[in-house]
Amino acid sequence: MTARILVVDDNQLNLDLLNARLTMEYYEVLTAMNGAEALDTLERENIDIVLLDVMMPGIDGFEVCQRIKANPATMDIPVVMVTALDQMEDRVRGLQAGADDFLTKPVNEMQLLARVKSLVRLKMLTDELRLRAHTTRDIAIEELLRNQGKAGHEPAEVLLIDERISVFERFSGIMRGAARLHHVNDPKAGVQAAAEGRFDCAIISADFSDFDPLRVISQLRSLDRTRFLPIILSSDIENDTLIARALELGVNDYVVRPVDPNEFVARLKTQVRRKAYHDGLRSNVAESIELAVTDGLTGLHNRRYLDTHLETLVERAHKRGRALSLLITDIDHFKAVNDTHGHDGGDEVLREFARRLRNQVRGMDLVCRYGGEEFVIVMPDTPALMAAEIAERLRFDIADTPFGLGEGCMEIAVTASLGVATLDSDAGETAANLIKKADTALYEAKAGGRNRVVAKAA
Amino acid sequence: MTARILVVDDNQLNLDLLNARLTMEYYEVLTAMNGAEALDTLERENIDIVLLDVMMPGIDGFEVCQRIKANPATMDIPVVMVTALDQMEDRVRGLQAGADDFLTKPVNEMQLLARVKSLVRLKMLTDELRLRAHTTRDIAIEELLRNQGKAGHEPAEVLLIDERISVFERFSGIMRGAARLHHVNDPKAGVQAAAEGRFDCAIISADFSDFDPLRVISQLRSLDRTRFLPIILSSDIENDTLIARALELGVNDYVVRPVDPNEFVARLKTQVRRKAYHDGLRSNVAESIELAVTDGLTGLHNRRYLDTHLETLVERAHKRGRALSLLITDIDHFKAVNDTHGHDGGDEVLREFARRLRNQVRGMDLVCRYGGEEFVIVMPDTPALMAAEIAERLRFDIADTPFGLGEGCMEIAVTASLGVATLDSDAGETAANLIKKADTALYEAKAGGRNRVVAKAA
């Protein structure tokens, strides 16, 4: 996969060098010679990754990074800080400023390409998650998806898979206060522990005596439960080939031991933060979708949901030769309830009505608010006779016990009419027709005097 | 990136061979020796890709493929058919059965790995899009997202970037009836055309006289507008290195000319169908999210949206030293409207009220239904005095012209009370406090006799 990369450096030679290397690999490269120019380019262009020199006149790299990460429009763009080899503090400061990674000068070509590749992959996923927001061109929706309300401030749970107790002890010391470290020494047991536990990050040793660390990584990446678990590879030696392959397989970061404690903690925090961010995005999207198929007043599914799902249920019933019944019910004289008890009273009745419906049906039945005071229940594996009985039980349950209003201060009698229809499998009946049939039955129940059930057999 | 691959072949030797090759590349491999076993494994395991032999006793490869694609739980898993080299018809039949790609026996290792890699990438994106559905564990929500109602049956629009008019003519002949072919001979102009047009697929020549085809591909893949455009590389010779690199850069498929017309059309259709599917997923997710922040009755934004966005607007106003005002309005004696004109009448009034609010404010203002008969308007860059004037104009607009009910058969007088508050930037006031202030103002307006504005300056 390719990407648009912005390279920022005040040294023309460095700029040309990085530009040439990246262009050779078919990345699209843009350049900027100082912080102001970089921020300006980011305003105008769609950039996937920023390679950012630290030492620059004017706005330095740290500040550029901070500004990128503070701006909702650019905060998702991975930033790689390029620091001098001996400036350990710069790395920590960079990661604290929100940088996603760093490279040391002179830039090692393999590391450059491996890290860029891994960040491009990350960016692609983020983009996919944010895309729906892009599509709506609505910054507020992006904020909503991004909303981190749920991200706790618990210490991170970290899993170390390493055979040596000495390594565990050293990492324990480093992480004290920043994370809770769990240790498994056997690689296979480690994969299992990762899949069964709830970890925020895994540290995988590159130096098992008798097991390929890349196999551990590939297993973690191919299991559903650990696919998005951040992995840091911890290696005793600078093994470029192994590291490159590990990054390709989906490792998120690597360290060569002995590690600088501050740098390690900063790297760990970057991974944990990123995971929390992605998890938040995912669950916010999921939550939004759930809301979109839920009736806000009653908490039942709404008509949009029913319309989508009914056809599938009908198809499935036909294919498997199973019965399916559908019930439409409408509260009798609901207008009068509203007139007498106001909008709020009406809402209370609707909520209680929904509650009673839900209580009377099985988990596999689908209960929806169809609109206004009309509700639909779809009942798979339910033949005509049984459906009529259920409808009668529902009718009785509603009519028999008055509805409480205003926290029980007042009680009103509510009745409902119900139309039931059963799918005609021989005729290959459609979902639309089934609803029509039930609707006709409901009409007859109303016309027949209300508070009654009319059932149409298949 | 790695993946779980299911290899299906009735020949143990072939099975072992593919297994060994893929395992060496750190894929997790599962095997099945016949169709029934394959379908059984797919039921139980999470599989990312299926490599499927065609010729098998019992259920053959075509049928296995059809069943995979017909089952909602597995339809997103890419299937690669493995066919004998000389069985051109098998390829077309496989693609028609829904296969995503095919390989010919004996399997060329480079092609195998390149194709698997490209399909893994595709699968990752699909999973990310479907994940929210997974999270909800709700098959109906998956169906809703997948719902292809909008996928038209228009002929596909295809862009060919190739210098030679002869190639254009040949492709034109092949695609007649299946797609509309557009031709650009210059590669740079081709990229521009792709970004500006609305194409369903692009065919890129691998044989420009003076331009690197990989550059065309990387440019298309790094532009926002063409990032998801399916690309088929069309090459005059079987150039393995070029093809591998192209697949890595994100080409979706390749053909070596002269192409078999049926095979080509089948491949093209696969790409177009896949794009429509992904586009549909994306827009359905986006639509769902929009619905989740919209008030169903009035079409205004809802309280969830306001709660998310107000804090950002307040923060922004503080940061930029700009004014910000907020208005809460409540329809006077709304209960009486409901009592007299019923639930439907009340709804009509709410809709008309929302319409008038929207008409009186600027595009940058945020109008929300806050709940019941209460509405909120947030007005950036609006100082206290101006906000009070706007509120007064609104009050007048509502009180001055009666509301029509029942398609204009009846008219009723409606008034509203309004509370206005302006952000106190000196005190760094919070969003919650701003709302509270406006709420107090609204309360005073109600207490003061209704149909009036009370404004709290900063």
C-alpha cells in the first residue's frame, strides 16, 4: 500500500535523501523546510504520515507535533519524529508530544520503510473507521465517534511472553506504577492467555530457546480476540531481518534490550492510548448504529430494523420449511389517552405497553414499535394456532391489569386490538404480503369492537 | 499481515504443499479434504481466506463457493479457486459462482503469495466495516449495513489508461454491453480523469513507452478520491516482479493480454460488484450514524448530538476569544395543544416550530430538539445583544403567524418562551453552565407571563 508522506526538515540534503528513498518505494512525497510550512501543507493537503525533524529554527518538531495532535482535522495522522541518535530525551519528549514513532539519524533505510509501512496500515484502519464521518462532512459526528468518555484511567494490563524470569523482573521494575505486568513463560500458553484475558498490550520476546517468535505474532494476529491487541517485540539484539518481518506481520513496535525505562514507558503508553482510541471509535460507531435501529421512547427495535430483518426471517422460514407468524397490535382509542392525560401520559402508556409485549414473548421473537401506537411482533417457528394463543394471552395481559400513570398515582384501563397472520409457505408468500394480511386482521379486530384478536391462518 | 487460511483439496500432496508454503510465510493454515469438511470448518472457525480446489468428489468447488457466498456469516470471506491451467471455462465459472480470484495449477509461488496478500488486505477492510455489527452480535444489523438497495444496475463506468488506441478498441469490443469504456492515453491525464470522474473500475496499462505504471497506481492509491477505485493492471507480458509490486501497491487484479473475453468480463464484474458492496457498507454505516444524531420527528439534530458538540464549540470560542450565545425555547402551553388536537396535532406543531427555527438562523448555527417541546440553538460568533435580537425575531415569527393543522384546514395560535445566555469568556465558563444560565432565563420568561425573551448577558 502506498501513502502521501510529508517530510519536514530544514536541511535540504536530508530532505532530498528521504524524498528519494520514499519516492523509489512509490510513496507520494511532499516536503516542507520548517514547522510553519509543514502546518500549512497539512491544512491544504491530505497527508497520511508525517516524518518530522526535531531540531528546526522557528517552531520546532515537538511543537509541530503537538499542534498536529491538538487539531481534530489532523490528529489521526501518524507522526514519526526524526531525532539525533544520542538524544534519548528527545525520543521520550517526542512520544509525550504525541508522536507515534521515531527514527534516529542517520536514518536506517530498512527501519524507515518498515515503520512507514506499519503506520500506513494503522492509518488505513483509522481512516476506514472515520470514513463514515468524512462522508457526512460533519465534524461534530467525528467528535461524537471519537468521544473518549469511556476510556478509563486504570493502569494498563500488560502481558509479557518471555521464558526468563529475569526479563520479567526487569520489565516489572520499569513499568511499576504505569502498568500491571502479567507473565507467561511458555509461548503457546502465552497466546492462549492473550486470547482469554483482557490485555491492553503484549510484549513478546524475540529470543525463545525453542520457538519462533514470529509464529507467536502470527497466531495473535490471526485470532479474532487478539487481532487488535498492540504487540511490542522485545529483542536482545538488533536483528533487522526479524524486526522487519515482525512489523510486516503486524507487530506495532519493537525495542532492543536493555531499554531506557522512560522511553519504554512512553512507547507502551502510546500503544495503550492508541488501542483505547480505536476501541472507542469502534464502540461508538456500533452504539450509533444500535441507536439508529432503536425506538427512542420504548427501547424496542424500530421500523427501519423490522423492514430490514423481516425479509430475511421470511426467506429463512421458507428455506427451512418452518412456520412463521406475525402479529400487529394497536392500542385502542389511544388518542383519548393523549387527550386526557397529555403527551407525557401517552408516552408512559406506550412504554408500559412495550414492556408488557416484551415480557410475553421469547428471546428469539422480534418486537418492534412500528410507528405511533402500533407494534409488530415476528415469531419464528410459531404456527398459526400457537400464534393466536400468544396474541390472546397478550390481549388479556394488557386488558386485565390497568396501566399506572405518574409513578402509580393514577391507573387507567388500556386495551389493544391484535391482528395475527401466519406465513403461507406453499405459496412462497412475501414479507410484504404477510404484513398486509396481519394488517387486514387488525382492521377486522378494530371493526369487530376492539380489545380482541383476529387471526388469519396461512 | 497474517491470516487464517483454509485450504481445500482432495489431494493430500497438494494440500501439504500449499500448507507448507503458507505456513512458511506465517499464515495460520487449516485444511479440508472435501467440500463437506470445508463447509463444516467454516461453520466452526473464523477463516479469512479460502483456497478452493475445483475438482473434488462429492460437493465440487463451484458449489462450495456458491454456498459460502450465499451464507451471510461467510459471504465476506474471499475465495480463491484453484483450477487446472487449461480449464479456462472453470475460471469464468468460478468467478461467476462468486469466487474472488483464482490460481492455476501448478501454483506459482509468487502469484500465490501476492494474491493472498492482496485478499488479506481486502478482508481486513471489510472486517473493520463489519466489526460494529460483530460487536453488537446482531445479524440483523449486519444485514442492514449490507443492504444493497442502492446498488444500481447501470452499466459500469470503466476508465482505461493506455497509450494505444488499438488496446482501447480491443477492450471496447470485449466489454460491449457489460460496461461503458472511457479512454485516456496519457498516464498523468489518466490519474486526473480518475480523480475527477466517477468510475467503477480503472484498467491501467503496464506498458507505457515513457512512464512507470507503478507510479500511476501509487498516485491513484494515495489520492482520497481514488483510494477505493478498483484497479486492474493490464500487461503485455507475464512480468512477475512488476505484477507482485503492483499488487503490493494496491492493484486489485491483473490480466496478461491477450485476454479471454469471458474471463475478463467476469473479473471486471467481480471488481465492480465488490466496490458497490463496500460503498454500500460505508454509506449505510454513515447513514445509521446520521440517524442516531437526528430527531426523527423534526429532522433537527438531537440532544445526543448537542451534548457532544456544544463542548467543542464552547472550547473553540474560548480559545479564539470569540462570542458564543445559546438559546433555549419552549412552546407555551404545549400540553393544551396535545389535549385539544391530539398526538398528531402536537407532532405537526413541533415540526412546523422546528421549520421556523431553522428558517430564522444561519447555516453555522446549531438547532437541536432538546426533548419534548424544548429546542436549543447554539450561535457561534454571536454576542449578547445580537442573540437577544435573534431571539426576539424568533418569538415574533412564531407568535405572529398561526400554525396550520391538518393540511391547513385549521389554524392555531402558538407562542414560545425563550431564554438566551452568552458565554462568559473571562470566567472560562463551561458548556454545562451556559445551558444552566439559558435555562434559568427560560424559566424567568415563563414566570414573567410567557411569549417573551429573557436574556442573560455574559
